[in-house]
Amino acid sequence: MLILVIMMYSLLAIFEFRLLYKQKRWNDFWTNTVLGIFSLTAAILLCLNVKIPSPAKPIQNIITSIFGK
């Protein structure tokens, strides 16, 4: 499964990131690169059965602190 994830992200990089790089769309290129690295990291951790904590509670705390109850 890990090999499949790496192969799919490689294909994504070849077809998507290369096109953005050639078109010199730097903001889109770097945004997609950073988000791709985060999602690749999460996908690899899930393949290795590492428990990833849910961000729901911290997001709820932030929204509650901004808007109140």
C-alpha cells in the first residue's frame, strides 16, 4: 500500500506540479507543493497505521474563543 501511495503522489507531481512550474504560476505551485507534502505525510502515516489525532477539538476551542458560546 505504501508503494501505491508513493507512486500516486509521484504521478501527481509529474503532471500537476510540472505544469504549474512551466507556466510560472509560482503562488499556485508553492501552495500545491506545501499541501501535497502535508497530505503525503498524512497518507504515509495512515499506511503505517500511526494514530493521527483529530483536529476537531482545537478547532472548536478556537471558534469558541472567537465567537463565544
